Amino acid sequence: MSDRNSNIDILKIVLAFLVIALHLFPVSKLEGISGLISYEIASGITRIAVPTFFIISGYFLRNKLNDKTYLLKYAKRILLLYLVWQLIYLPDLIRFYKLGWFSKTDALLKLIYGYWHLWYLLATVLAVGLLYLSRNWSLKIKWSLIVFLLIFGYSFQILIQSDVLHHELDLQFVYTLIGTTRNFLFFAFPMLLIGTLYESWKDSASKVKGLLLPFFIGLLLENYLYYTHKVKALDFLVCLIPLCMILFYWVKESAPITNIKFNATMSLGIYLCHPYAIRLVSEFLPQKTFEITVLKYFIVALLAIGMWWILEKINKKLPYFL
């Protein structure tokens, strides 16, 4: 099987659409069954997207970790994307800052770490640097580091989001200052590292691939537990990491479902464009009922595809956007 097949490209596009749902469906403010479904979507199902994106990126970097020139070029390209899109979204940030949506501290942190979804780009750049520094570490040390970082990130996150530490203002400030635990150290680096170690865990994944559905159900049940205890949206979930690993293995090792070649920039373009699509659609459909949100989702998805298509044409002449 070739190192890359259409299954992975399809998976990335599906993940991009999950990110749209993540940013569109409300975590709270809805009651009853609609509130539960919305919470399961926004704080459960859609959380599969970003860790899997990182695993995919790590997988394709796994044979390049000793190639400093390649990694520098890779990091510079992503950093350029980060800077360009920070400028593109700057009017959005300024607008909502003036409307009082962000404090000065929040606005400054968004300028540093990345506005809204752009944190992913800067986190990737920094995490790639850590991949290079740790490239010669033993397999045991790498897996120990992955486990430690993920457990710490999950624990710190849930203590903050469940308001257990609501009196610990210093810890809350640290949580905000580091960009929450959804950052390059506690999120991007361990997930990229998992991707680079694919050969060390793919045999284990093959033995438990039948657990894909049970882990997905476990994710929903875990998320329901958080919902009943009124925990705010989480990025780390216990079932999430093994689910993402098995999902990637299943997609990677399956025979290609089509010979159609998908544009490699489509998933990235949808990811980068969709917040403006959400803003535009929300201007015409400001209602936040569950039914309207479902309708908005499909409109935003189509609009994001259109935005990507236009941007793809521009990018052929000015290659700074994708």
C-alpha cells in the first residue's frame, strides 16, 4: 500500500466539517434533548477532529525528523500561514473586542496564540520543534512523555472546566496564560508524537480495531457524564485518544474506497475559511435554536467550500493562503 491514499484525504475533509460543527453548535443555552445532542456534538463527537489532524501530520513527518532542512521549511510554511491568517482575521478580532466580547488580556492572548482556530497553526510549529529535539529519545521515554503530558493536560483542564479550582485564581490565570491546555505542549506535541510513532503501535491497533465503535460509544457516555455535571466544553476526553488512533489506523490500512484524487488543500481551506462563513451566515440567521443551527451548519459548510474554491484560485498566483 502506498504511503498515502485517498482515504486519508477523505478523512481530513470529514474532520474539517467536524470542526465547523464544533464551532457552530452551542455547548450550553439549549435545554432538554436538544441541549444534550448539541453538547454531544460540540464537546464530544467533533473533538475527534483536531487530535486526528495532529496524528495525520505526525505520521507524514515520521521519516523526516532527522531532516532539519525539511522541518524548517515545513515550520516556516505553517508559520507564514499563521501570520497571513492572523491578519485576515484581525478585523474580526477588533470588531468583537470593541463589542466587549474579549477583555484586553484575552485579545492579547489571541494575538499571540492565534485567533480562534488559528492556535492550531502556531501550536504545530512549536510542536514540530519539540519533535526535532526529541527525535533521538528512546521509545520508552517518548511514550512516557506522551502519557504524562496527556494526563496532566486532561487533569488540569477538567479541574478548571468543572470549577473545582474556581477559588484558585492563580491557577486559573496560569490556565488562561498558557492558552489553556489545548496548546503546543499538552496537546499538539503528544498527538504529533503519536503520529510519528505509528509503526510502534499499528500492530496493537490491528488487534483492537474492532473496538472503534465501543470507544465511540464510550466517548458519548463519557461526554454525557460531563453534561450531567455541567462541565464546560472539554478538549481532552479519556476515550478520545485511543478512538483517534484506531480511527487513523482503520482509515490508513483500509483499501482506498475511491481512485479519485482530492485536492490536498481542501481540508485546510475549509478549516481556515469557515469562521468567516459562520459570521456571514449568522448575520442572516442569528437564531440559536437547535433546528436553526442544523440549517446553518449545512449553509456554512457549502459556503466554506465555495470560499476555499475561490481561495484556491487566488493561491495559485499568490501562494500564501493555503
